[in-house]
Amino acid sequence: MSLYKTFRAVGTTLLMTGVTTGFAQSIPSLKDTFKNDFGIGTALNNSQIEERDPAMTQFIVRQFNMATPENVMKSALIHPKWDTYDFVVPDKLVDFGKKHNIKINGHTLIWHSQLPSFIRGIHNKDSIQTFFNDHIKTVAGRYKDNIFSWDVVNEALNEDGTLRKTVFLDYLGEGYIAEAFRLTQQAAPNVELYYNDYNNEQPAKRAGCINLIKKVQASGARIDGVGIQGHWHVGKIPFKEIEESILQYAALGLKVMFTELDIEVLPRNFQGADVNQRMGVNPSLNPYTAGLPDDVQKQLAADYEALFKLFLKHKDKVTRVTFWGVNDGNSWLNGWPVRGRTNYPLLFDRNNQPKPAFYSVIGLKK
Ligand code: G3I
């Protein structure tokens, strides 16, 4: 019997007898399995940060040793008004990390998306510069001793590798990227500093990303790592580009991380994670409401296995693999780019039960 079938049989029995928590705590642990290879992270939502469900907390603590806030440290939430910050949930996140021995990656200081609404009313360089400086100084400064790393700048590139047109580029010019790293380093000298993007394994965007990193390095600011988000599609994982990217980014002296890993199984007519791209609601785009067919489940498991094989091959360069959500029910992909779909992109199902993909990944270390 395969690893998956054995555990599945035990899990089903325990589910029927209502002792799922015990079962969840008896399955292998991702963080322990890969403890000599790289960190294993997850994105956390408000409910998880606030520990509203003790079984969920136990599950997270057993499986992961790193975490990224899915939303609560984004500027719209942490800095809602010009002179008002909201640190309530971010502080809880930091406490969660301390209490459970989970390293926190701050996400994210400078991003064109999820900006506070007051930014739309600003039309001069001085005020944008003041916002930029104050935001970094205040947020990075507050957590300087209790988070591990920051995604300093997020998604600053277009698909062709040129700089994305954002309020920061418009008012501050392209030097804003190196400046963000310099300011964060000043505010939080002991925290690791990363650039994070999606599709930056693709050749044109990767070339732009390398260029961006070299400019930060040439400015004298510190940059410790690069995050490849890893929002990919089942059966279409760009393995060759991923491997090439690991090698090229590491050659710049950077740590390489997979920071928002999920594998979409539903139909979509474009790649990437630009939250402004959407598709209309249509039942043909939501085919698996009754469950994931076996052939797709197998492909998902094969894709995850091959990905982790590649990560292990380059474990001297890859320092962290973070999933974008704990289980399929938490995933943002249930709501994007089409609202209200039933998606299956992660290793755990909606009840935190391990899927075949989980055992394929774990099996690599058996
Ligand atoms: O909190 C409000 C709630 O009060 C309101 O009722 C509801 C109505 O739509 O919206 C809620 O906010 C949503 C928020 O998630 C919290 O659930 C926003 O609409 C929604 O846009 C937001 O989506 C997040 C998205 O970033 C926004 O940019 C996703 O959860 C989050 O997973 C996603 O994460 C990004 C990374 O930060 C960067 N890389 C791409 C990745 C996926 O898009």
C-alpha cells in the first residue's frame, strides 16, 4: 500500500470517529522532513494569526517553521491613514511567531497594490516621498527585533522586464527600489531584505529582475535574497526556467526562495498573479465542485514531487519554500481570477487532510 493510501485509511477511520486533531498530529511534518534542507512556510490569514481555532494552530505549528502574513502587513491595512498605523494584528503575528518558534517574513513594504486609499489623493513628489520614508521607517523600525525578513519591494516589474508604472516610479523615479532597501536596512539592520515577484523565473522578467538586483547592489544597499512567488498551473510548471533562475539568482550572491507556492488546477487563460486581471463567472470555469478527478490529483502530485526534487537538488541555494495558504479552503485561488470557485492548489485539503501531493513530497526524503 502506498504512503498516501496507508495514511488515508487511518485518516478516514479517525475522521469517522471524530478525532481528526489526533490524526493531523500523527502525519509526517513538512518542516521536520525538510529541516536539513530549507525552511517550510505558509501564508497566514487573520483567523490563523488570532488563533481562533486551536486545532488549526496546532496543525500550523506542526507543519511549518516560517510564516508570511497574507494581508495584514500590506500598507492599506497597516497604514490606513496618513498619520495612523494599525499594528494590532501585525503585533499578534509577531507574538505568534515568538510563541511557536516560527520565523516571520514581513510582506510587504513597497507594493503598488493594496495601497492606502489616501495615496490616490496625493499628486506631488514631496508627499509621496514623505509617505515612502515614514512608512518604511515606522513599519520596519517597529519590527526590527522580531521579524526575520522583509519583502522590501514587491512586484515592481512588468512581464517584459521593464519597471512597472507605479505611483513610486512616477514620482520618485527608478531609484526608489534601491532607496527602499537602503531605508529598510537603516530601520532594521539585522533583518534580511528581499525582492519578491511572480513570473520572475521567465526569461524576460528574470533579466529585468537581475538588472534590478544589480542596481540595488551597485547602490551600496544590502539585498539578501530574491523571492520567486511560484503561482503556477498544473501540468505547466516551467521547470527549466525555474532551475535556470535558481542558478542565475544565486550567482548574484542571493538566497533564493519560493515565497507564495500554489499550483492552480482550474482553467485560466493567462499566467501570473496580477490581482487586477479577472475573468467572468461561468460554470465551465468551475468544474470540480464535487471533488478533484483522479487524473488531476495525480498530475498535481507529480508536479509537486518534481518541484521539490528540484528544490532539493539546489538546497544549497534555496533557503525557504512557502505555500500561499495552509489548506485548499484558505487559498486566494478560490476567489481569483474568478469569484466563488472550488480550487485545490495546496498539499492539504479543506479539512487539513494531506493530499496525494503531500505524500509525494514527503516520499522524496524516505
Ligand atoms: O478584508 C476585506 C473584507 O473586509 C471585505 O468584506 C472583502 C470583500 O471583498 O474584502 C476583504 O479584503 C480582501 C483581502 O484579500 C482579505 O481577504 C480583498 O478584497 C482581496 O483583494 C484581498 O486579496 C488578497 C490579494 O493579495 C490582494 O492583492 C489575497 O487575499 C492575497 O492572497 C493576495 O496575495 C498576493 C500577494 O500579497 C502578492 N503576490 C500575489 C498574491 C496573490 O494575489
